[in-house]
Amino acid sequence: MSMPARRVSRLTRPMMLAGVLFALAGCASVTPIGTLLNDPGHYNGKTVSVKGQVQQSAGGFGVGGYEIRDATGTLTVVSSTAAPPPTGARVTVKGIFQSLFTLGTRSLAVLKEQSRKSQ
């Protein structure tokens, strides 16, 4: 193998590894809804991303709310900048988690939507 080919080979492996790690880091940024609801004090006021299916939605005039469900739980999302997605849509939502109150083992919380991406 020539000198330039070895240099390219040496650079290719670390770049591929960096790409894989970057992709995995992006996946890790989604927080399961159950994790948020089981430790609401830890996440209160923090920006988080959740991913799931829209269960119910209501709104009009560019504002509204909807419930999103993943395998671990259901969370209410409120949006003041866009109409809610239709029931059944799969979305990833980034927003500020707000724990309203906890009674025993039940927590009432909402996610104030900052951005949304359909899947």
C-alpha cells in the first residue's frame, strides 16, 4: 500500500467511528416519558425531547394541546405557536418539562413545546 493510501485508511476509520458516535448521541437525547414522570423534580424546568404517538389532540387558531404516548407513559404537550398534530401521528417533540404537582406516585406534568418533528 502506498503512503497516501495508508493515510486515507488511517483517517477513514476514526471518521467512521466519529460518525457512528454522533448518530448514537442523537438517539440518546430522547428521554422516555416514564423517566420524566417517575422523577419530575429532576427534570422540572429543563429542556427535554420525547418521541411517541399522538393519542388525542385539540386546538385551533394555531394553538392547542395533545397527548403523546411512548412505551413508558403518556404526557400532555401544550403548544402556543402551532396547531397540534393529528391523532395517530408519530412525532418527536422538544420542549420545557413542567411538573405541576405530584400526589403519591402520580405526577401531573406538561411539556411546553418548542419544536416538533414528524416521523
